[in-house]
Amino acid sequence: MSRFHHHARRAWRHLASHDYLSPRQWRRRLAFWTGAVAVGLAAVLFAKSADRAFGLFRSMVRHGGWVPFLLTPATFALLSGLTEGALRATRGSGIPQAMAALAVEDEGFRQRLLSLKVAVGKLVLTLVALAGGASVGREGPTVHVGAGLLYSIGRRFGFDEPAAAGRFILAGSAAGLAAAFNTPLAGVVFAIEEMAGAFEHRMSGTLLTAVILAGIVSLGWVGNYAYFGTVAAYLPLGRAWLAVLLTGVAGGAAGGLFARLILPSAMGFRGYLRSLRSRQPVVFAAACGLVLVLLSQSSTDGLYGTGYDQARAILEGHASTGPWFGGLKFLGNLVSSWAGIPGGIFSPALAVGAGLGGDIAQWFPAADMPAVVLLGMAAYLAGVTQAPLTAVVISMELTATHQMAVPLMGACLLARATSALFCPSPVYKALARELVLTHEASKVRASNG
């Protein structure tokens, strides 16, 4: 009996030393679990609402070709006006906001970027953008919403110290991406690759738990699905592998150029655009909306929305988009980003890559067309984000094509290297740095004033 008691006491001390029975640790776990479920629910609701919002736009366009000329510029102007004040943090993708909040351990700064008000505003205003025909996606905003939800829930549970809040932001970002695309592995890889500075070994279990719970909610609601459906794609060794080289270089160059053009600058053409936007932001946004409509007149299916339908049609080989779709969608994404309205670039980037891959596939009639299109999608996404691992994993999970792992890795690594020639700094990190520098400059002004 004494031996039993001895072992029991040792087991109890072991549990206690690892905080398994600590009330604070259980409160932390409960906060993470609650937040992950909330992120999963928000992501699914956001996805369904986004489809309906864009469906509303398409139904309005059926009343006449004149509708976008009024609706889209007006929507851009409205969103620009609404995001000038307290909702300024809802602008753009949302991923830079999450990254900046991780980098700066300042509660006031984090609240401005990730409060529940900002999270709800991001969701609603992105839906307004899609209802107005903007060429934006919902995945980046879902990351922003996920980070905001878990951060806010963590604070409600009493975890408001900087290090603990950072863990909630990181887990929320990963869960948001995983639930948005139904890609759990991509959520984890994204957190490590894009936000590596905040990742710790002990965060791995927390991160996986958040991703799993958010994924379970998504699976329970919409079922087990691949975003673009199951694609039969295969690239045998041989001449067809030239497509890896071409898509990697072309996707990286185009993606790097896009990233460079959307980064703020005080010089050259970008400096001129920045000056115009700062003087008349609402008028500038309306002009961007009008340019998007004019560009869409040159495309068979238009350039509005995420580009999901066009990308899927190109993957399946029955697209009616025409040979210029990739380039036109590139420009449509560009003017939507310049307008500064809420909305992401993930899905629109995949549509550009699909158009690029479809064009390159014409040069390889003997190659498997879906395989080349998929290479184009992954390479362009890697070129824009300079996150090749995320691009590889997300492309495989979106299409259930794990047999394409090696050629996708080759194309994405080439794209990353090529992109850096055009845009030396990864776009999300550069945009996050801009937010941090603005915050630091405001602190200096406040201290001097």
C-alpha cells in the first residue's frame, strides 16, 4: 500500500509540475477552444455571406450593362469614406494588421487593429465590397477576423499580458486561414512561415488545437470538400517539366511586380498615386472603381469578385475567359488594392495565376492542362506573398492534388526567388512594417506635443 501511495504522490507532483491541474491553464485552454470555435463559425458564415453578396451584385448587373458604372464606383467611394476614421484598420487584406499587432506589444495599438468593432467592421465592409463588384477576396479578412476574435476572447478571459495576447493573435490568424479555405495544414504553415518571428515551440500544441477546432466547425457545417474540387492533375517527368520553369519565373515576376505596385512609396509613380489618394481619398477610390468597370468590359466574364468561378473553369478546361484574363484580373486586383478598400488578395491572386497557367498550358499541348494551371496558380501566389511553403500546401489542399507536391515546390521556389528581384521585401511584412512605423511616428509626435 505504501508503494502505491508513493507512486500516487509522484504522479500527482508530476501533474502539478506540468500545470495540468492549474486553474489558469484550464482557463487558457477554455479561452482558446471557445475562440477557435467562434473563428470557425465566423469563417463559415463569412464564406456563405460572401457568396450571397457577390450573387446580389450579379443579379443587379443583369438589369443592364450600365449598372456597374454606377454601382461599383459608388461602392468604392462609400467604403473609402467609411474607413477614413475609426474603421481605418479594416482597410486592405487584414493579414498585415495581424502581423503588426504581433510585432508591437502595445495594448492600445493592438486594440485599434484587432478590436471586436474592427473585426465586425472588416467582415461587413468586405461583404459590401463584394456586393459592389470589387476584385477582392475574403481569406485575408478572415485571418484578420480570426486574430481579432481570439485576441478579444483572450482578453475577456483575463489573458491581456503582451506575450499571452500574442499567442491568441497567432492562433486566431492560423485558424482563420484554415477555416476560410478548409485547409488545416496551410493554416499551420502560414502561421510559421509568415509569422515566424512570433512562433515558439511551445505554441505548436495550442496552434494545432485552434486550427483543428476551427476546422471541425467548418467540416460540420459544410462537409469535407476541396475549395476548387478534386482536380486530376499529373506532371510526368520529361519536356512537360519546362512548365515548372516557365510558371515559376513568369508567376514570380508578375507576383513580385504586383506586390511592389501595391506597397506605399513616396517616390515615382507610386508616390504620385499616394499623393492623389491622400488629397482626395473618396474621389480617388471612385476613380479606381470606374477603372475596374472599364477593364471588365474587355473580359468575357468580367473581373469582379474573387475570380473563383473563372479559376475553377480554367482548371477544369472549359473556361470562356479568353487569353487576356490573367493580365486583366491582375489590373483589376491592382486598382482594387490602390483604392484602399477592405478585401483580401488571396483568391484574386489564384484567379490571376489560373489565367497565367492557362496561357502557358497552350505552349505544352501534350502536358496535362490542369497541372500547368495549378502550377501557375501556386507560382503567382508565391510571387505575391513570397511564402512558397504556404503557396504549395494551400494549392495542394485546395485541389486535393498531393501528387503534384514536387513540381509545385519547384515552381514556388523559383517564383519566390524571381519575385524578390522585383520586390525585395515580402508584401505582408512590408505592409505590417508600414503600420508599425506609422504607430511609432504618432507616439513620437504625441511625446513632442
